[in-house]
Amino acid sequence: MEWSFTKMQGAGNDYIYFNCFERPFPSPEKNCVILAHRHLGVGGDGIVLIQPSDKADAYMRMFNADGSEGRMCGNAIRCVAKYLYDNNIARKTEMTIETLSGVKTLYLSVGADGQVSSARVDMGRAELSPGRVPIKLQGRAVIARTIHVGDNDYDITCVSMGNPHAVVFMDNVADLSLSELGPLFERHPLFPEGVNTEFIRVINKRSLEMRVWERGTGETQACGTGACAAAVAAVINGFSHKKEDITVKLLGGELIINYTDDAVFMTGGCVKVFEGVINLDES
């Protein structure tokens, strides 16, 4: 059966989006692996299904490139909001989107062409409790805690933004071999659900350089929840300050993060790349 899709990206974090308001999407785990393949499919970090919700303007389901379902994606949710607005499904500049990590509120910026160019997302509270991350360590929080990964020791700070993150501060992230190091973190036995790992160089108190290894996908151009986790970790490690905008520089662009006691706010662009139609296996 034919399905129309829209390829969209936020800070280079690209997904394939499907409007599922009228019919359910078939075998998302299987079809995601096929569609997300960079050489044999459409290509992307995964797929996003935009579905009806009884508690928000829409429900977002997102699947990683390996077919596993994720709980939340900060870059994808901005693109969902753009899709809803630009296609007259929810024509308003403040909207709510339901995810597996709860309902998120977004504030949209509309360009001169009448289409959404960027969005600010209330990502909710950052969770530091090891049980909420989760990570198999004791204490009220895991802050600059040393663990052994591969052949080396790393100081990690763990944050949940609705999904698990381990943040590692380093002097040099450009030369990291993430294809080797990333899987060692993702599959480390301390993380029962796997982990997204952010490798961070502090440029100054309001600017961070970041590379990210996303569980189920690999290295990506950007990760919205990861940028939030990085900013939170920078604050609690004394590199940055609460209630100040922190620019996180990623391979695919920049995100602006503001960490408060009540929530973490993320601001970034959202771009439609192209549209198409594809035949999908309905079995």
C-alpha cells in the first residue's frame, strides 16, 4: 500500500514522518529498519508516526534506525509541530504533543512565508535519581562518577530527559572514535535500558561543543534530549548557570537550552527536506 511521507530535520537530526490520523502505520519496527537505511531506503535516524491523541493536539511515536521505539526526541517533536501547523492540522502557535515521556508544550515561531521555522519546547523536569535514569548505581544522583568503559575510566553525569543519558566532559571531542566508544557505553551493564551518551567540550559558561551516540541509532548530527542533558550536567558540575541560555553546538547545528528548577527549555529550527510516496509491506 502506498504511503506519503515527509523527510524533516532539526539540527541535522533527520526522521521520516508519516501522517497516521486516518489509518495505522504497518509494522513500524520492521518498516523503520528498511526506510531508515542510508543506502537502501529513504535514509534517516528513524521514523516518526504522527497520530491522534485524546489529551493533546497529536501523539508522536518515534522509532530508532534499528527499529526500537524511543520515548522522546526533542528534535523530532519540533518537526511534528511544524508538520501539524504547516498542514493546517493544528493551526496555532502554542500546541501540545503527547509522547511516551508525557505531554510536551511547544511555542512556535512562524516565518514570513507562513510556515514554522523554529520552536521552543518545554521538555519537562530533568531527573537525576539513578533509579529514574536508570543506572545501577547508588546515591541521590550520579555526578562526575567514575566508571570503567572498555580500557579506560570516564567520569559520567547521568540525567533522564524522559530517556537515559550519560554525559562525559572532555578536553577534545573532535578526535573521538565514537563508532568504537559509543557502543561500549550503550551496552554497558550499568545501564539496564541502554544509554545515550553525550561527549562534551566546555567552550565557556554559555557554550558547549557536543557529539552524541544515540542508543539504537549510533552517532547522529544532533540529539535534542541529549543537548538538554548536556546543559543540565554542565550546570550541576559548575561549568554553567541555571536560568541562562546555553548554546549547544552539534554536528548538525545549534540548540539553545535553558535549565530551570521547573523545566528544561529547548529552542531550535525545524526544516522540511522533501516529500515522497513509498510502497510499504503491510504484513
